[in-house]
Amino acid sequence: MLENVPLVPLRVFVAVGRQGNFTRAAQSLGITQSAVSRHIATLEKVSKQALFIRRGPYIELTAAGLQLYDTVKDAMATLEMAIQQITHQQDQHERLRVRTSMPSFSMTVLVPMLGQFTAQHNRQIDLITNLSPPRPNEEFDVLISRDLSLPDSESWELIREELVCVAAPALIQQHSGQAWEHWPMVTARSRPDMLGLWALDQGIEPSRLLMSATYDHLFFAIAGAIAGSGFLVVPRLLVMDHLRDGVLREVGPGQVATGATYMAYVNAQSPQQSEARQFCRWLKSSLRQRIAP
């Protein structure tokens, strides 16, 4: 009968089996070691078998204990996960789900800023990266993108994209006085358009550029440029901190507009419309402050 199953002692038993020690099990559960011992004694009384062999500070599962542990450990993990999911769902009103199609922007710009938003507004952000267009009835509150849109929704123009060419100071010094065609360039497969746009703006045939290395994402290419692997054409917003720190420097005559705009959209199906608008306003203001001279 279910009412005869000692669920709390079973949870303690699984913790002891996982930790291999009464003391560590007690610490993981937030109870005393004596409480662990009492729960194990209760379970051994119910099962009418010894579940552990005690060897000083060490313990070992008996054959019956091992059989019980193998039977209940996955079920207990499933129960714990279900409780966590229910708790998470209840806490959703204190969270915003932000979906973005820009992983490099998220990693280099957005994620470092989110702690400031949480501190100011006491609201956590769950960040979801997905390059595909949102599906009908997909659950999220805000979409941030440069290439996706959310029809029939409120939108904020965050920032217009401008490209710069950057490199490590030592590499710039090494190639000082050389023609553009001799510069080793690094690129990202996720944004193959940028190098061509920049080259044409400089009056350079893209096919004449010297390709040094190619990375899947811009955040890899940025790390490569910092390490001196080559010159990188990149949205200026993504390298502003590195430019201020001096680990990268701009080269060339200036910035090149791509015509793209980073946008934020409030999902019309979101149950947190007001909070989503608050986030969009905060993000727009924060990005404008970030690029201010």
C-alpha cells in the first residue's frame, strides 16, 4: 500500500547511496547525520533487512540494499525533477524568456548586461538562442534579432549595425605600410556577408583578400583576432569592450553601415506584456549608453 511506503527514508537512502557516506548525504539533504541514521533504521525495519554494511566511517550496500538502490534511484530522480519543474513554472511570473537569433551578440554583449537588469528590476532572464523563425504558440516573451521579425507585435529599434576592421596591436604594427591585400583576414561562417561589404566599401575586390582562418561564430573569430590570428571585420558593438581595453584596435578609414538593425519585439501572446516592454526599454537605453562617445 502506498501509505506504508516510507518516502522520506527512501529519499535519504538514495542520497546515502549516491554520496557513499552518511555525513555527505546529510550535508546534501540539509539534515543532521543522526537524522540520516534514523531514516535508514526506519527503512531497514520496514524491509526487515540490513541495507548497508558499516565499516567504521565507510559504508557498503548489501545485496538487498543494492537491489533497492538500483530500483528506486531513477524513480526518485524523476520525482525530484518533476518537483523542480513545477516550482519553476510557479516562478515564471518572476522571469522573462528572451529569445534571440544572435548567439555572438548574446555572448559578448547581452549576457554580461543581464545581471544589471536583474539587480534593477528583481527579475531573472531565461535566454534562448534559436536561429529559426518563432513557431506559432511558442512560449517566449521577447525576441531580439537582426534577421527575424515578429509580425503584429510591439517593436523597439535597438541599434543600427556598423562594421569595423580590428586587429591586435602587435599585428597592426607588423603589417604597417602593407596593402590591404596582404593583410591576413579572419572570418565567421555565421556572417559571410560582412567581409565583402567592408571590402567593397574600401574599393577592394573581396577575392583579392588573404584569408587566414575561418570560424563558425563571431565570438570565436573575436577570440582569434585578440590572439593575433588576423584582421577581423565585425560589428563594432561586439568589440567595444576590447577596443576600450586596448586588446584590439580599429584599422581603416572608419565604420561601414550594413543596413541591418537590431530589433526587440514583445510577443503578443506573452502573459507578461508590461514586464517585456520594461525589458525592451531598458535594453534600448543600455545599448545607446554603451555606444555613446
